[in-house]
Amino acid sequence: MGTPDHSVTRTSAIAVELRQVTKTYRQRVRPPGLKGSLRAILRPAFREIHALRGVDLTIERGETLAYAGPNGAGKSTTIKLLAGILSPEAGHIRVLGLDPVKDRRRHVARIGVVFGQRTELWHDHPVGSSFEWKRVVWNIDRADYDRMLGLVTELLDLRDILPALTRELSLGQRMRADLGLALLHEPELLLLDEPTIGLDVLGKRRILGFVKELKSTQRVTTVVTSHDMADLEVLAERVVMIDRGSISFDGSFGELRAQVNPRRVLTIETAGPEAPPALAEAELAKSEANRHTFLYDPKTVSINALLEQVARTHEVLDVETHRPDIDEVIADLYSSWHETRKEPEPNL
């Protein structure tokens, strides 16, 4: 596992620090059938769900961190711990030098949180009313508020959204408004939990572009969770993978790809709908009409050698090569992890 040594980072440069953090939930077990239901009422049974198991994680100030994993891996639990919504059973958490639970008031004033499936906007009021409400309740200085409102309005294209009712917004518009709301008090840390979930291509592009712009202009430390690894690869150089409550990988996306294999994709278009070429050092992935896709390892065979083999039996019209999609890499990685772990228990 590629794991950079972040322990040597000076304390003043650390935004987030987790040391041996553990979080466990108790889940009620209901046996099937009428007898089982009656027994559950009289003698309820519970099982423990280990959401986080001794997690160590350090994030530097100004860093954009991709935090990923399969369903039930522990991503949302981590975000809720960093936000101060939950507290751990064991371990040490510091966010911007504060304990998220014990120093809650000072803590929430320095962070912004956006949950992709929830909103803080008032449902039956104009978006601008929610923004003004935050200014008053959070006691944001009027000059600072006006400056940040102008910034998020421009960067997130909110001019036509502010007077609209929240309930009339599309999902993409609502997400942009939620991001703007989260940034009004100029947080030092931004926690984004599935910010692109359910968005179309254009909506994703706008959200991802804004987060990248935020990193370059405001130097806000950002933690982003998503099931869409392609989105995360666009945003961050460093990715942390969590699986069944434990950190399984911490490094760059290039190192993550190398965890599985270095294979590349080669697609060849031939002159006619012929049988695919037989290549000695490449694996046929799929063949449709006159387009044939292979997987090959560039360390063992060159693309020129493969094309020379094809040219002996087929007329080549077009060639393209690229790395496998990051989602395919991740799927292979999950499979390899689960094959080596016997414990079947899901997490929250």
C-alpha cells in the first residue's frame, strides 16, 4: 500500500488529524416470523457494526483529499465525525486544532459541510432568504458577507438561482446553492459528501470546476467523498480508500492504478467485420463488428509489436489506446481486498 509519511508534517500545517479512531453502532436484530418478532420485543438482540476500526489519517492545510470506498465502508461516518455530528468511542480527532465535539461552537464556525442528499436551504422560500438567514444567525459581518456572496454568485452562477424557491430548483441548481451557502462564512475546511450524486454531465462539470477553482483561489482544505472515481481523479492528487472501516490505501491515483495492474486498453478498427486478430501477448476484452478491444501490459509488449501482429492478418483502419477507466481499476481492487478478508460484516 502506498502510504505517504504525513506524520512529519508540522502541526501548524495540519488541518485534520485522526489517530486510532473507532466508531461502533449497535444494530437491532429482528428474527423472521411472528415468533421471532415477539421474541425481539421481549428479549431484543443486538449486533455491533464496526464502522471505523482504528483509523489513522492526516490531511494538510490547503489539500484536496479524495475519500472513497464501497457502500458501507465508513465514508459518511468519517465525515460526520469531522463535522462534530458524531463522536468516536476511542481515538483522537483534531480538526483545525480543535476537538469537533468539545469545541463544537468554535469548530462549526470554521468548517463548511455539504451532504449531497440533504439540504440546509428553506424548502418554500427563495434561496436568497436562506443566505440572508445564515448571515444573521451566524453573525457574519455585512462587508464580509457581501464579498463572499459576490464571489460564490459569480463562481457558482447563482444570479438567477437566488430569487428562486428552493423547491423549484433542479438537483444541480440546488447543489450549487448548497455549496454557496456552506461558503458564506469563509470556512477553512470544506467537507463534501457525495456532492455530485444524481447530477447530469453539465451539473457535475460545474461542481467539479468550482471545487478546483476554490482550491487554487481560496486554498480551502477540502475532503470529498464520491462513488464516482472519475470525479475524484479530476479533483485530487491524493486518494484515501476505506474498506470495512479500515484504511486500505493512501496515495496518488497513479499508485492506486498500479495496485491492480499496469494494463492499457487497445482498440483496433479493421476494414471489415472479421474475426478479431489473434494476439499472443494481449487479452481480447470485447469484439463488436469491426472494432476489437484488447488489454495489454506495456511493460511486456509494445504497441508497435501488437500492431505488426494485427497487420499480418487484417487491414487496420484506426487505432486508439488508453488506460482502463478508474472505476474498472477500483472494482478489481475491491474484489482483491474482499478475497483476502474473511469477515463479511457490513459497515455504516
